[in-house]
Amino acid sequence: MIRPDPTSAQLGLVFEEPRSLRRICLVRELVSHVRELVEERYGDVWVEGEISNFRPAPSGHLYFTLKDADAQLPVVLFRRQAILLRFRPEDGLHVLVRGRVSVYDQRGQMQLVAETMEPVGAGSLQLAFEQLKQKLKAEGLFEADRKRPLPAFPRTVGIVTSPTGAVVRDFLNIVGRRHSGLNVLLCAAAVQGDSAAAEVESALKCLNASGLVDVIVIARGGGSLEDLAAFNSERVARAIAASRLPVVSAIGHETDFTIADFVADLRAPTPSAAAELITEAQHRIAEHLASVTARLARAARFQLLQAQQRMNRVPVSRAEARMATILHRLEQRLDDKSQELTDALSNRLRQMRRRVDDLTAAVLRHDPRQRLAHARQHFAMGGTRLDRAMERTLHAERSRFQALDARLHSLSPLAVLERGYALVLDERGNLIRSVQRVIPGERVFTRMSDGAFTSRVESSAAADLTNQPTKRER
């Protein structure tokens, strides 16, 4: 509310009550506002510093702190950008990072969201080369003990290279000139680009599994460190180490060195030098053979010249006599050798004849017909014994059966009835064992040995069996 001032009317001035200047924000609003300002102002910056507190997350993101002598800045490199790095970050590494400055809302902390990173003082490819070199060296992949010698006389060599480059043509020209009998099997693969490492690895596995080659050559022409990146990859290095066939690395020029050169069984300065190394033994033999052939030809010409000179000094008659003597001596020697051969053949034939006679006697001793006759005789004797045993068994069983039949017949109730006894049954078919169970007027059934009849009881009384006459008295 505005209060009137007595002097205001005189001076023509109006004064308002001062308003409050306090502005209250939520933390989220303030942090978001600061983040937007920072990202707008520092959307693309390059920051140089030293890596510390490096910690890779299981998700693939990389977290570290970039610091110098006076300050430090948290940095996050997300997985999508981290997989594109050509070297492995580590504490103490001096790097140059490009990204955007942002604020992590949950902690209210300023951080640099990195997009790319490269080492200061050395290129990323060179650093990756040195790191991988130290790693594989520590694992023993560069040791001379695991290097295998090349076969001296390979029949087929497999070459992994681009089919359209000049490397394969130079290789074939040198092989054809130095060892025309050597077969070359080309396994095409890219030697530059993102897919080169995978294709070289696949080609090595294919040649190892084919069983057609004796040695493998990985060849490529010269180029920059970026062009040779595939041969500095861990994937190709481990594929070479896992090969069961010897591997020759012929990559780049003589001054170029790659990880594949250190792992391979032999490094050739150039692809052409690799062809010369593989054919070296064959080429040396060919050169030695050519040298020996030339020496032999010279020696033969010299001997012929000397013989011709001697022939010219010897009279014709004497030469003819000497030639006749030599011919006679050779004919006599030929007769001796013929006789020795005839005697040797005769001895051999006699030995073979004795051997045949011994084998014939052995066959006769082991004639299967004799064994078959003995078997038949044994079988017939066994059949006779079996028939006799069967007859004895049947006779014994028949006697036992007759004895059992007689015993059974003697115990049969019917046999008792044949001796004059009878079975008396009531109307219900129960056996009457006592006269006390008989009721006058009741019908009874009497079973005898040859039949049965029905009767009616007139009276019943217990009898004194002691005074009854016996069968003999009757």
C-alpha cells in the first residue's frame, strides 16, 4: 500500500514501496539450467590432460579423471565410442580428449562426455602397436622356441592376400622362375579396412583345415600404419599363433614391422623375398645340379679330347687288337655273369620247390577232410551212446511208472470194492459211516465195483461185530 507523503504534492513526486528480489528455484531446475548453459557454451571442446582413476565398467563404458597440475575433470566415454579406440587407456597416459561439457544431474557434477581420444606425443595406432606388442611378448608368442622351420621342399604353398593386387602376380612370377613344380593355392582376403582382420583369420583357418598346403604366406604390399592396421591386430596375431602349419609373414616393405611379423615363424622383408625363401632349397639344388652338369660336361669333353689324342697316337692295328681284347674280356665276363645268374635262379627254384613241398605236407597233415571224417566218426559214436542212454532212461521210467501204477491201483477205492466191499451214500451223496446215521424209510445208494443200486431202509440196529462170522467161515 502506498502511503501519501506530505511533500510529494509540493514536489510532484510519487514513491512506491520496494518489492522483494528473492527468487527460489528447485535443485533440479537449477542444475538443468546450468547444464543447458554449459552444453550450449562448451558443446565441442578439446581438453588435454593426464588420465587417472581409470575404471572400465562391465557395460563397456569408460570412466576416468582428466587432470593437470592445478585441476581435474571427470570424463565418461560411452561404449559406442570406446570400441572405436585404437589403443587401451590407462592411468598416467597423457591424452587429448574431444567432447562436450555437461552436468551429471544426479550428483550435480560437471563432467566431460568424450567422443574421441588420442594420446599426446604418439599416435593411437603406434600406442596400440606397442601395447599389443608388450602383451603378446609377455605371453611368449614372440619366443624363438615356438618358431617352426619351413619345409625344405614344399609341394604346395598357400598365400593369403588380395587376388587383385600386384603382390600375388610378383609371387607367382618368382615361384614359376625358381621352382616351376611348386603349387600355389590362393586364399583371397582383404588386406586393408575394417573387415581385413576377420578375413585374414578366416583364411588361415581355411588353409589349416584343407590339408592341401605345407606352408602359409601372408602377403601385402607396403603402406602407412593405418593401411597395415589389420596385421597389427590381436585377432590376426592369435590366428597365426594357433596355426598348425608354418606361417611366413611378408607384409609391407623391408622397413615395415607388424605384430604379425613377430608372431610368424619367419618374416620376409617383402612378398618377393618370401617366394625366394620358400624356394631357396629347391633353387640351390637346381643351381648345384646345373653347376654339376656343366662340370660333368666339361669333364666329359676333356676325357673325350684326351681319348681322341691317345687314339691318334696309337696305330690302327694295335687299337684293333686292344679293342678285340677288351671285347673278348667283356664277353667272358658276360658269360660268367650269365652262369652266376643261372645258378642263382636254379638255387632259388630249388628253395621254392622245397618250400612248396613243406607247405603241401603241412596242408596234408591239416587236411580238413581228415578232420571231417574224425568228426563224423565222433558224431556217430555220440549218436549211438545217446540212443543207448535214451533206451536205458525209457526202460527205467517205464518200470518206475508201472510200479507207481500198481501202488496207485492198490490204494484206489475201486480196488477195495473189487474185494466185495460197497459204499453206502445218503440222498445228499454223503458217505454213511455209521448205522446210527440211517433213518428208517430213507433211500440210500449203494456203490459196488461193477455198478450201483438204490434201496430203502426198513430198520436199523447196531450189530455186534465180534460174533459175526468171517468171510472164511461163510
